[in-house]
Amino acid sequence: MGETVTVLDQEIPVPVEVRHAMSMAVVLRVDGDAVQAAIADTGLTAARRDDGTGGLSIAGVRYLDGDLGTYDELAIAYDVTDPSDPATVAQLIAHLPVDGELTCAAGRGLWGFPKWVTDVRFIDEPDEVGIVLVEDGETVLEVRVPRADAIAMPDIEMPLVSLGAIDGKVRRTVCTMRFGEASMATGQVRMIIGEGHPIADELRSLGLPDVTPELVTIVGRSSSSWDLATDV
């Protein structure tokens, strides 16, 4: 029998497997100084292009089959220099609200991701996909991506280095991502950002919603394998 970990009295195999998820993602170039200000309390360094811009990703995911069950998730991540390999760009998971208790406990305990349970909903409609985060009855963030005129992309498998920073500690996770039924969206992304919420204020400090996405993707079927995190 392979390695397992216990999360909320459930035995979870390692690596943790996601067998089927669907997702959308919006990748944006934003002011590098604004990114550095947003991540200042982590001690990490924003990865910048030659023009000084930094990278921001917003993704919505619906997990349909995996070791942590079914749930919806919103990920807000920044491109940072990997402290274990300065030549590599890693994704700092800055905010990761979910709608499930097991995934929240696993995310915080196994990988150091800043998860919390709240009202986050993946949008899966015939003409668009997206994600919406609502707290205290107010929309914090809503992103909708049109399916029309999307351009098919080849299947791909790739490693992904993610960093989590909670409780004053940075942890590094390597996972293998496999994307299928993927496409590049070409239509107008609709983004609504609320007022007065810390996440909304952070996104507005980066110039959103008035930033044109660099890349927008829709993935109909993905899977992934997650190793346990190591301390940085």
C-alpha cells in the first residue's frame, strides 16, 4: 500500500489525484510594482518581464472526480521567482476560496494554500464558463468567458510549481497537470469586481477590470497529480 495522509479523519493517498476537472483561466500582464506590493508580506519576489510587468492569473475550477471529492474553487495567483530555483517562475497562490471542507483542510494542511470555505461557484453554461465569488451577500469577483469562436488547443502535460504562504511560512508544491478538450477563448471576457472587499481592492490596485487579458483558456477535461509540499 502506498503512502497516505489523514485529513478530517479520511485517508487520502499520496500523490493526491484529480481525475476529472473542468476550468477556465484568464492570464493578465499587470504592473510589476503593484504585484510586489500585493505579495509583500510573503517575502517573495515578483517575476517581471523586461518591460517591468508582472503576471496575474485568475482561474475557476470545478472538480468532478478526485481524492478530495467534488467542489468549486477560485484561484488568484501571481508569477514569482521560485526561491528553490531562481531561474524558474512559480505560481504564488494568493487567494483560493473553495466550497468544500475537505479540500479546504487538505489545501491548508498538505500544501499551505490559503483556502477558506465560502460561496464560490463555477459557471458552466452553454454559451460561457466562469467563476463568481460572493461574500456577505456581495459579489467580490465575477469572470465570464464566452465559448463562441474558441480555438481548439492540443492536449498537453506539464509540471506546475505552486507556492503557498500562510502562517508566516512559504511551502512549495510540484504537481503534474494534464489538459484535454482545451481551447483558447477569443471573445470578450466579462469581469465584475466588487467594492470594499480586500480581494476586490487588491485586484483594483492592479488595474482591473480595465486590463485586456493576454490569454484566456477553457478546459473541458483535466487531471492532475499532487505531491506533498516542502518548506521553502
